[in-house]
Amino acid sequence: MTETVPLNNEEIKLLYQMLCIPSYSHREQELAEFLRGEIERRGMRSWIDGAGNPVAELGQGKRTIIFLGHIDTVAGDIPVRFEGGKLYGRGAVDAKGPMAAYLSAATRLLAKGKRIDKRIVIIGAVEEEAATSKGARQVVKDYRPDYCVIGEPSGWSAITLGYKGRLLAKYTLRRSMTHTASAESSACEQAVRFWNYISSYAASFNENKKIFDSFQPSIRSINTTGDGNIEEVVMRLGFRLPLGFDSNEFIADLQLRKGNASLEFSGAEVAYRADKSNPLVRAFLQAIRARGGAPKFKVKTGTSDMNVVGPVWQCPILAYGPGDSGLDHTPNEHIEISEYLASIDVLEMVMESL
């Protein structure tokens, strides 16, 4: 049963308002403008940068801490509603929940009226879900922080230290039609053989490996067309890559196996795993314990903007945010309000202690 959203709580209201503004990749401007206004209202410096990222800044000092969230979502409308202590909506977990938690924690910090002796920068990156990471690529040029926190769901009592890499491929084969009784392979059959080779490669590569160390291929879409003279098959593939994986060698191998098809590659990101022995990690562990949690570390099989900024900045980095990442991109996406509020407590302590 749908319940009334507790909008008397400013922290819940912020997330609710963000969820009510659709912000699919490449269409983030309305949410960016809303956040710019909210940031200014809360007493922080605010602007929208050259990539379209809304930016909040507070404090001054030699140290710079960046909280890099993202405000775009995958497609798919989910009616925004409050049920059983859960707030439903596209982006509730991935990743408007973390972004709203960052801004709420910073608001609490400002409300204390104390001098903030560090520069805290909160950024809502655009196009993270589009595999272009336009927002993060702008940010990586504009800053050189001492610490970075990536806004992705980890659960309020856990931190994420690593993400697998990614490679996307488009396989296209056009050829003259043949009779189905012919001994010659159709375009579809050739595409299937190509995929079967990749599956066999993965099975061999992954033997005795854990999932974070494995190579994970997937078929994202496959379409066939024909006009009676020409048949065409277009297959879009995705590859999740482990640390140290040689993408160039893999691409060269696929080029040898493609036959008469064409192959186009995009979305390449290397896997990245951060160190856990640094002041940033210790600050989160202490804050989670102070909030009554038992902290744990995670690594993810997906990618995030950590893959973009981590290799360049080489500073202490982790991903943190409320929500169950198993709900990412699903039609049931929602966040537990109690978890969202707990994460704000943790973030407030981290911002104050670093």
C-alpha cells in the first residue's frame, strides 16, 4: 500500500524530488539545474561545469576531498512512491541515493557553523550510464584531489574498493542470401559460431578463478534483417574484464576470428582495485563502527567512474553509498529509508574527520 512520503524530513524530501525528475543519460539538464538551486539554497558554492555536471563546494584548506556521484540513470520509468519504509523510483539506488546522501551530509556539516578546514567538492556526473563517462572525464581534467569517494551503492555499512573493466563490441555481418537447404552457413549461424568461440574462451580463461578475477562476456542484443537479397546480423557484445587483462591481445584475436564480419569496439575501461590502507578507508571504517555497523569490503563485477578517475589520480579512493546494488537497473529499484539516513550519518562523520 502506497504511503505518504515524509516530506517534513529535508533529507528524504531531497531524494524524493530528485527521483521525480527523470534524468536518463544525455538528458540530465533539468536535474542538474534543480540541484544547482538546492546547493545554493543550502549555503554552498554551486555551478554547472563544462560537461553539465552540477557541482557543490564548501570549506577551504590545503586538502581536497571529492565526492563523485552521478545523476544520470538507465531508461525505464518507475513510479515514485513510498511503501513500507522504502522509496521507489528510477535512480533510488543507482545513483541518486548516494548523491542525495552526500549533499545531505554536507548540509549537516554546514549547519554546525564550524570552520571547515578542507575543500569538499560534491559532483553529480553526467553520462555515467551511457558508457561515455562524459562527466567523469571532465572532472579528471579539472581536479587533483587528495581523496575521492565514488557515489555508488555499497550498503551503508560497506565500502567498495574495486570494479572490473569493460569492453563493448559491435559485430556486423552482411552477405548475400542463400537457400536454407544450402550447405553454406547463414549469417546467423556464423554469428553464433563467433559467440560460441567467445564462450569457450571465457570457460578456459575462468577455470578455477573467482568472479572478480574472471572474464565475463554477454550478448546485449542480436538483430537480423533481410530483404530477399541481402541478410544482415548485428550483435552487440559486452565484456567484463579482470585486473591485468590484455584487451589489445583479445581484440586482435577476435579480429582473426570474425571472418567476413566487421567489428567495432568502444567503452573500454581498465579494471581498478584500490588500496585499503589509507586515511580515507580508516575514516569510513571508524564512522561505520561509530554508527553501530560491522564494516566490510566489497569488489564489484560492474564498472563505475572509479575506472576513469582512479588510474589518473592515484589517490586514496573508494565507493560508498546507501542501497542494494542488486537492485541497479531493475524495475523494482528502491532504497530503504533507514539505510539512506544511516549513510548520511556515516558521511557526516567522514567529512568532519578527514
